[in-house]
Amino acid sequence: MESTENAMTLLFHDDFAEGLRVRDPRIRPDGPWSLRPAGALADGDGAARPTTEGLVVEPTGTDPETGRPAFVVPPEGETVEHLRWAAFGPACATGGSTLTVSATLSADVPGAAADDIREGAGALVVLDRDAGLIMDFALTGTQVWALYGRVPASDATRGGFSYSVPLAARQPSDSHRCALVVDSAAGVARWLLDGAEVFAVERLGHGLPDPARADAWTPGPLSRVRPASLVPGLALIADSPHGQGVRLTVSDLAVSALTVTEGVAS
């Protein structure tokens, strides 16, 4: 009979010992990370620094009363970006295999409602750019969340949606090993929290079945997504900056592929 062997291949890893190595054509052309602007802030509203606990990311503003880092309040008339700060790593080809994006996360959200995902959160992001597919682990002060969404196409050829699903209670001092496991051939994603599956999407690209309710929904065609490549990322999130902050700590971020090899008949 034939046997099969499973092996994990590491596609990308960052221990953040050197901080966030952002790509710069002049001084770091091989940097693996790129930053996303937020409004007038070219590098987004976040500053990253290495610590003994891992990479710490906090907003660039300051609360005048407490002196703590706080989100910059956008000027009147500027469109408020939901992603206040975001860093994206290299695109990792799936090759039809199962990819796991994992990291150890902790988050504190001072000056905000600790359990309100709209007030502020730190997140591990997994993105399929071609399909506009977003899968996140997000941490507020007292809750772990799964975020799942699809960005609608500007020409209305693709609909969109977003969901926020509470997964587990936590404390600001807690650290969690978060892993998003994406079976690209089957079009299935699973959220693993500290080694246990806590959420799954069985039809990537489509909305969730009842009784889940979308936070937002844009009508339009939706099709099954089987990602050809995935991008790992990190983010600070806040729907309405008003002086609150988020402190995200992340370490040991990895992207690995599960390869299955067929053995010879015995």
C-alpha cells in the first residue's frame, strides 16, 4: 500500500529582533514589509519598535491628559480610514496547498471601550489581494475576534461584506498564539486560538450562513475563492479616532505551507 507524508515548509518568518524592516529603495531595498497610508499620514498612524516582548506598535499621537500614545484625530472633512496603521509582508504563493499564518499577539486598548471592536483593536491580517478577501485575528482589551470580509469591486463586478465574530474573552495582559489556516484547494479557512479551532469559513468568498449577521453588505456577484497567494499583515484598527489608543505586541510571525508527498507502494 502507498503511504503519504506531511511536511511543513517555512515560507516567511520574522522575530522582529531588528524591529519592523520596512522596504526602502535607498537604505533597505530588501525589506519584507510595506506600510499603508491612512489619510494624510503616509506611513499610517502607527510607530513600531522592538522590545524584549516582541514588536510593539502604538499610534503616533499623544493623549494630552495622560501622555499615552493615542490615535491622531483626522482633520474635519478627511475620510476616516478603518485601518489606522497597517504593514504587509511578502505575498506567499499557495501552490494549491494549505498555508498557515501565525503569530503571538497581545493588545491593550487604553481610553476606549475594552470590548468594542469599533473603538480599537490590534490585528493579525491575512489578505488575498486578487479576490479582495480579508481574514483577521483581532484583539480588543477583553475579547478575541475573527474578522472576515471581502472588498467590493469599484466597477460593481464583485459584491462585498464584513463580519466581526467574538471568539473568546481575554485580559489586556494575555498573550495568544493565533493561527489562520487556509486550505487553498478547498477554499476553506480556520481560526486556531492557542492551538484550538474557534471559528471556520467553509466557503471562502461567500458570506456566512445564518444566524451570522454582516456588519456591512454590498450587493454584487460573489464566487468561491481558492487563493493563489496570501499576504500576511499587522494592523491597528479604529472606526472613529477620538483620542483612544491601541498597544499591539507581536512576536514570532510565520507563514508555512503544508506539503503532502505520496510514498512508494510497500
